Amino acid sequence: MQISKASPLHGELSVPGDKSISHRAVMFGSLAKGTTEITNFLQGADCLSTIACFRQMGISIENTPEHILIHGRGLHGLTAPSSVLDAGNSGTTTRLISGILSGQSFSSVLTGDESIQSRPMKRIMTPLSMMGADITSIHGNGCAPLQINGRPLKAVHYNSPVASAQVKSCVLLAGMYGDGITSVTEPVLSRNHSELMLRHFGAKVLSEGTTASIYPEPQLQGRYISVPGDISSAAYFIAAGLLVPGSQILIKNVGVNPTRDGILKVCSAMGADITRLNENNDSGEPTADLLVKSSELHGTVIEGELIPTLIDEIPMLAVMAAFASGTTIIRDAAELKVKESDRIAVMTENLSLMGVDIEATSDGMIIRGGRPVHGAAVDSRLDHRIAMSFAVAALAAEGTTTIKDASCVRISYPNFYEDLFSFMK
Ligand code: S3P
């Protein structure tokens, strides 16, 4: 994919449905009694992997352009898959389904692509084993493929060493099959979509500070879910609107759950002109339209409790920092090393190729912004968020940028380039 410096961007768009919420709607709908209807579902490869896994476990799922219909069979309604479950590139699918599979009355094997097979699964194997689960890494390296022999589980209180919604959700989902109340405490609050949606389906889930608890054997009932636009996808258009001088973009119906809206807080700290319009909370997940006007940005510090609320947006924020005046420091973000790629290494390498003064640290990056940024040949390393971040960098850099393996955007945003180029006509 070749992208050159852009003239001012004007217009509006609706970004696709939230990835985290789409996954959860399929999973909880499958475990509920009755029909679940999902609108604005994200038709990205990751969420389609979740649908495929539940179909393999006997759930009938209709996927039409209008909606997804899930004919749920209740908490104990899944059946043994006849072959290996394939989570593709999706960490959310792998980690959340592992919690569910641990409490079933059948055995299964769960795997995914090369990236998934190198991402850490001990973080879920440890708490699941404490609950009495029989889960092993088939190659003994703490990664997928995972062999999971379902069995009755014990309720635990788990003190998680990482702020991870995937770990938290995995334990809470296993907790539905436990013998008492299961709770998870995390060092910093991560996204709370599981807690909100499980409650919406009828589970008893309590949240207090950074602790979430679930009562066992919930009677989940099929529900209607309208998925808000994904703030992680909106991030690329927020950045494009801010970085390309003279631009004004309206992004409609974006999920602005406070456990996800860190990018908006950082943008405001960097001097960005973004207005929230039409704020709404009807669906249980807050949404707003975002009006973005190009702005002169300055550096900032991104750290601590903010990190889990913008973890997937850090590649895009690193690009913004390159175009901002002054220094941006990103710390407390070692989790970036175990995402779809090592995002500290890949961002540092690619931004350096574009002439940016950037230094990788053990838990983040230091970016000294304001130097001229020029186009270069960059490698997405098959990481969708890297590809999209550099597509935006290309719009603001001098000359032309070439992105290798740019089609990996299909993971979370299949029409990303069409939407981006629609602003350039
Ligand atoms: C997700 C949680 C985050 C995030 C991922 C989606 C989720 O991962 O990076 O893209 O849907 O729960 P961690 O829980 O590993 O931080």
C-alpha cells in the first residue's frame, strides 16, 4: 500500500462496531437461553473467528448484513467440537474462550495463527489452574495450542499481576462454572465490557474499585445488543483529522466508555481540538459523536492508570507524538511487547525510518517530536494497528510511504483504506 501526503480532510464517517464488545456479544449470546440479536457487529477477521468457534460447539449463528442472530443454548448447552478450535489472530477469542472451555463437560484443543502461538497464555493458565482447570500448553512453552479438558471448577479470588481485560474476563467466565463467587482484582482497572454485558444478560456481577466478582450458574437470557463504534478504530481518524492541517472530521457513534477513552484525555493534554456531541448512554455503553479539527499538538507524558484505557491506541499516539512539538514519554506500557507484534520495537523501527527521533525503553517509548517526518518503506509485521497507524503517518509526512502487508487491517477494520481514501476525493 502506497500513501502520500494529503491535502485537508473533510467529511464524516461511522467507524465499524467495537471489537471487544462484538466478541463478547457472540460469546454471551451463545451461553444465554434464547435469541440474541446484535446490530453493528464488527465483521473483522477476529470476531469472525469467535463466531466460527461457537458454531463448532453447536451454536446456530446467522450472519446477515442487517444483524447477527445467535440461537443460544444456555450455560451448559455447548457441545464438543469435532476438530481443533481456531482463534486466528485473536487474543480475546483465545483467552476468553479458554475460561469457558475450562468449565465444560468435554475436552477441546484451541489454537490460532503464528502470532497467537507466540503470545503468553500462562497469564490465564495460572488462575484457571488455581480454579482446578485442566489446561496445558501442548508444546510446553506457555503458548497455544492449548489442551483444555473441561471439569467442575472451584471459585477463587485472583489477584492479577497484569491489568488485562482478557485475563479478568477469562477468570470471570470460568467463574460462571465455579462453586461460589469468583473475583478478580487487577492492579489498574482495565476495560469493563464483560462486567457491563454479563449484567445486561442477567448475571450477578459486582464491581468495586479494581475488583470484579461473579456469582456462579447465572441464568443468562438472550438480549438485543447494539454495538457502538470502536474508539480504537476511530483513533486513526481522530489522528488524521488532527495531523493533516486544515482538516475537520465528524466521527459518529463512537463508544466512549471511561475504561476506553484514554486517547481523548491524551489528545486534550496534547492540545487537540475535539468536541463530544450527541452523548448517549441508552445501550449501557456510553457513546458520542466526535468533531475533530486539525490542531498544533505538543508532547505529553502517558503513564499509569491511563495505560489500560488506551493500550491499543499507543501506536497511533506514538505517531501523533512524532508530529507534536516537544517530547512525549510513554511508560508503564510493557504490555505492548506481547500484543499482535512487539509494538515498542516495531513502532521504534518504523518511525526511525521516517526520520523520527524515537527511543525504545523497557516499558514504553520516548519521542522527541517536531523534526521533519518523511515517507519510508515500513513493515506492518502483520499487525493491523501498526498498518493503520502508518497509513495515517503517511498522510502527514513529506513524500510517499509504502506499507508492507497492509491488508492485515482486515483483523479489525476490513474497509479501513476505503474509509480513509473517501476523505481524499
Ligand atoms: C481486549 C483487551 C486488551 C486489548 C485487546 C482487546 C479485550 O488486551 O489490547 O485488543 O477485548 O478484552 P489485554 O487484556 O491483554 O490488555
